[in-house]
Amino acid sequence: MTTADHYAALGVPANATLADIKKAFRQKAAFYHPDRNAAADAAQRFQAVQKAYEVLSDDAARQAYDDNRRRNLLDDPLQTAQEIWQAYSARILSHPSAL
């Protein structure tokens, strides 16, 4: 089962402060808002950014999310590594300038 990476959706590290998360949310939400961005996936990315902020801005939800991330990595590290590699490869192939 693949789950969304809320930190990646906002473009922040896992140790980001609440202020960093809020700032990233405002920037990403403004960029991906369907009224401002005509890209086909803008609405989907906007929803992902909203969900990420909802989880990461709530202390209890963030703790549960972080615990689940650690557990998933330890439960099946090979699958986790494959998912990371696939996501990275897809990003590079679709946006070569993203490096």
C-alpha cells in the first residue's frame, strides 16, 4: 500500500518546524490552486497539499503519521526503497530540471 508523503507534498524535511510547514503550505497552495494553475494535475496536487498541512500542523496527527512512516520503513524496507526509487525516477523523467 502506497501512502502519500506529506513532507514531500509540502517540500519540507521531516524535522520542519510548524512555521516552516505553514510557510510551505501557503506557497504550495497558492501555486497549485486550480483557479491560478491550469495544469491538469493542479487540483490533485492542491488537495495533497491541503491534506499534508492538515496532518502535519496537528501535533497528534503528525506524531501518528511519523510513527507510521517509521514503522512502514522498518516493516518492509525493500518495498519502501522501491517506492522511493520509483517516485524519484518518475519525477526525474517528467521534470529533468527538478534536480
